[in-house]
Amino acid sequence: MSTTGAKKRVLMIATARPTFVVEVADRYAAAARALVEELGAEVFGPRELVMTPEDIEAALPYLQEDFDLVVNVCASFSDASPALALYADLDQPVLLWSFREPGPVGDRLWLNSLCGSNLYAHALVRAGRSVRLMYGNPDEGNVAAVLRNAINGTLPSGTSLEAVHGERAKDTEAVGASLLGMKGQRLGLVSEAPPGFTPSQFDPDLLEKLFGLQVEQLSIDEMFSKIDDVAPAQCDAEQKAARAAQPSLNSVNAEEVARSAATTVAMREWGAAKDLSAIAVRCWPEFPTQRGVCPCSSLSRVADEGTPTACERDVYGAVTMLLMQSLGSGPTYLVDTVDLNTDNNSVRLWHCGSAATALAADPAEATQFTHCNRKIGVAGNFPLKTGPVVMARLTENNDGGGGLRLLIGAGESIPAPNHFQGNTAEVRLDVDASSFVNSLVVGGFPHHTVLAWKDIRPQLRTAADLLGIPVTEW
């Protein structure tokens, strides 16, 4: 640390990923650095965005300096690899700075900065580190005030919302029967967790112990072989069925629609052959880069047929979906928390386009289009339905006791345009939205939660009690 009375020293590193709008991320990061300098601090750290393993290596020597404050600017989303490489051994909190989404309504997520902070926080808190969150753009007066305080030693709150103890289900036996019904079910996994996606890592022994779930795993090459083995007649039949259900497919590249159809058939047949109750798929980078297709709409088709599907091979996310479905939730969707709207106390929940079309605000208008980042087919592009919603997530218990914990939240999905290309729900929360987002980050919860349109909170609480899983409910 610097000596008393000396100019405050701030280590500032801006991270990003090339699949987002890098020029905007770079401009925002430069403005963030300029603001810290305007506030009188000495800033050091790389001026360029940290996006590659080589960039991380070049940034590491800065960690050997003396500094009063560490700021990681999540200029865009990136996986947690930079966070772990840079800060895993740091003995002071990391201030994660996220920007508001700058793109027009209906466009792709330009930055997905808030989600990036959420993922970084999960990785760091799980590794025993401490984080804080600052949300807003460099030109906002309240951001400057928060940053000035942080430079002078007063960080944003590291305290989560006070948890509530909600009503339990009246029929405990029915909940117990639902849990018993999960025993022996099989969870299909395609490949490994994407690099740097710590929420997608899991403990198979824990799934067996708590839920009696078995894992059936395919390598990515084995999945691709199954897709290659799909007969042309099967592919044609699936294409016809998909086009009949969603005529918007006629605007998507025909070859990509055919690849998507083959992917759907292969997933469906694998699920039937292995009697899979849920499927979690490593959907990138191999599908788009090696096969020229995004599997989002295939996951949607399978989900519409009653099998929960999770992208980014998020196992605990898929188990949360399976648990909620067993408790009567109906179809669910795995979402990121990507934007905060303090004007109406809402968060925008989103993912790339794998929602079941039954979850569309208007299922007849559940448009199928190209993927927002990859610009190839096929992915859904429609808003999610309105009404009361529950958010839930099983994740690691970081209190030293091991096992899992369960997060529960609630609100109302309100009528809104599809704010970001893919599938978006704008959810007005039952608690203060800013505090909820802050609690999600500082508490080390995953960036993925599961959204359901039926209030099964009493059943979820009782299920957690029966399983011996602590509940955090806001």
C-alpha cells in the first residue's frame, strides 16, 4: 500500500472479449481510466483491453506493484480466466466496474458488461477472494462519487440483502415424492465446461448424493458424429416440422437451417435412447466454429418437447431446471442478468435464443433468426412472456461446509420489447433491484439463474430443507 499522504495508486485493468463491440468497450474503458486520473489518483496497468492469454501475461507484472485500489473494468463480457489469473492470490477486494448497455433496443448486447462482473465475482468468491461492484458509466455523477470514495478507502457495499424466511409448502410429502422421483434420472452432458465458465463446473458425486442423478456424457466429437449420422429423410422431416411451427426460418440461410435440423434430431434421439431427463450442451466454440451452426434453436425445440435444456453446459443450471420442473414449475429458461433499470426497479434477464417457444410473449411470433454474436443460424429472437416469475439457482456453498446452496428471487415479467437480440424478459423485482444485483455479485452467485412463470417458492424452500441445502432468498 502507498504511504499516508501520498497520491493514491490505482491498479486498473480493462477486460473484454472480441465477440462484443470492442471499439465501444475500448472507448468506455479509456473514459473510465480518464475519470480515475481526474479524481487525482495515479493510475497504472495496461492501457489496452486485456483479451488474450498474451494480454494477461503482459498484465501480470502490474500486480507486483503497490496499490491502494484494484479496479477491473469489465469493458465487455469475458470468461473468468483473466480474473483468476490476475486476482486469485490478491489479498484485497477487487472493485468490478460494469457499464450500462449502450446499443439500441432490439440490437445485440454490445457489451454484456454486468454479466461479466457477475461471472468474475463467482470465480473469485469461490476462490476465497472478495469483490465489490460499481455499476454505471464514467460520465455519471454518482459513479464519480462512488469511485472517489473507493480511491479514498471506502468501497461500495459488500453486504448482501437481508435474506427472508418464506412460507414452506403445506404438503411436505408431495415435495418429498417429487425429490424421490428425481432419483435415477439421467442428465445428458455434451462435452466439458467452456473455458473460464466456473458456474458450469460440477461435482458428479454431489448430484448422486443429493438427488440420485446419473450423468451421461458425450464428447463434442461424439455429438458431432451423431449429427453426421442423421439420415437425410429425418433431417428433411425435422426441417419441415420446424418451418411449419416457425415460418420465420424461411429467412435464415437454408444450409444453416439444415444443420440445425440435424442437430435437433441427434439431440432428440440421444435423449430418447438414453432416457435423459435434461440436457446441458457446450454450445460454443465448437458448434459455430467447426460446424457452422449455433444449437440454440435445437435446444429450444427439445425444450418445447418437455426436456429441460441448458446451454454453456451448465450442469447445476440444468439440475435447477429439473428440480423446478419436478416441483410443478412448467417450462423454465436459463438466463443471464444483463441490465439494471432503476427507473422501474427491474432487471433484464436474457440469453442468446434457446428459450422454448412456449415461453414467448406470443408463441405464434417466436421468431427464429441468427445468433446475436456469431451471425449464423439458428437462434430464437423473441421476448419472453409476462406475469409473475420466480428466479432460482443451485450453486456451490462457499461457507466452508461444502455442498450446495439455493438462491431464490421473485418479481413480475412486464410487457416490453425484446430489448436484446435473443430472448429477453424485463423483470420488476420484489426487492430493490440495485441491491439485488449488488447482492448477486458480492455473494458470488453464478451469472446464470433459472426463470419460471409459476410460483413454486414454497415447494423450493421445502425441497431445500429436505435436502439439507441452505436457502438464500431475497
